Amino acid sequence: MQYHEVTLLATAANQSQWPDSQLPEVMFAGRSNAGKSTLINALVNRKKLAYTGKTPGKTRLLNFFEVDHRMVFCDSPGYGYAKGGNDTALMFSELIDPYMTGRDQLKALILVLDIRRIPNADDLTMMEYARANHLPVIPVCMKADKLSRGAGIQAVAKIAKELGVPAASCCTVSGTQKTGIERVLQEIEQITA
């Protein structure tokens, strides 16, 4: 399965700019440079739909993409990157918190992690916040091609333990090799069906 038709619905700095849509929504969150934009681009089979670049923290707004007239992907700013005045706590309180607590269409959080890094305080806060709001979380470990198969399995086990979830619940993805994408698509379909 692959998504084909993708349209940018809105770029929102606040609640008044959220799109007027009743489609189920999935939010993508993760620390800057974890591979969030790469994952979104791979899911919709585009190269430059979501911004990827060498400067982490580029996305500063919520970007809403309608996918195949069936659901909406919400790309949130990467967190934990200080350059350029990106204050994680301020961004969370002004942008992400209102969306996670006040958007009925939001059905799941995809927590994007770098497979080579243990979840940090921001990752754990995002996970706990989603749980507190009864939002299903799909952990996605990106950059799987950077590790051997055995090292990848060990890394996912450590990440899962830190998040307090079974290792089997974590999706392992390589954006460059396009592996693991189908599993993420299936998880999204189950939640938004």
C-alpha cells in the first residue's frame, strides 16, 4: 500500500489556522534531525513534501497534509534544538499542547526516534503527554540502515525499555532503503480506519 495524492491543507502558527477538516489526523513528532521529514516523505512517496535539510529545527509551525482524501498528517516542529531561538518549552505550550488537547480529529502520535540514540527527556515528555491524553503512540525508529541487524535489534530493545513499551511495538525504518515503511502504513491504517 502507498499513499498517492497529497495536498498541503494549512500551515498553522495557532489554533485559528488549523484546517477545517473532519478527517482523522496523525501527528508526527520527534527531536530535530531524528528523521521525521524523511519518514513523512517516504510514507507519501515524495522527495520534498516535508522539509529535510542539514539545519535541524527548520519546521517551526504545524503543517497539515491531506492524504488520499482519507486522513491528515500533521508535521510538528522538531524539538530539542536551541539554535535560532527555538525554545522547546515555549513551542510546546503555544503550539503542540493546544493541538494535542484540543483537536478531536487527532487519532495518534507517531513518535519519530533516531535508532542510534536513547530517548531523551523531550521524547519521554512527548510520550507521557500522549498517554495522558489517551492518544495511541506509534514509536518509529529511523535510520535503521546506520546499524547492523544485530545492533539494530539491541538498540530498539533499549529504546523500547526507556519508553516503557514492548520492543515489538516499535517500527524500524530506513528512509534511504525504504524498509519498514509498509509496517508504519499498516499501523496508521489500523488507527485511522
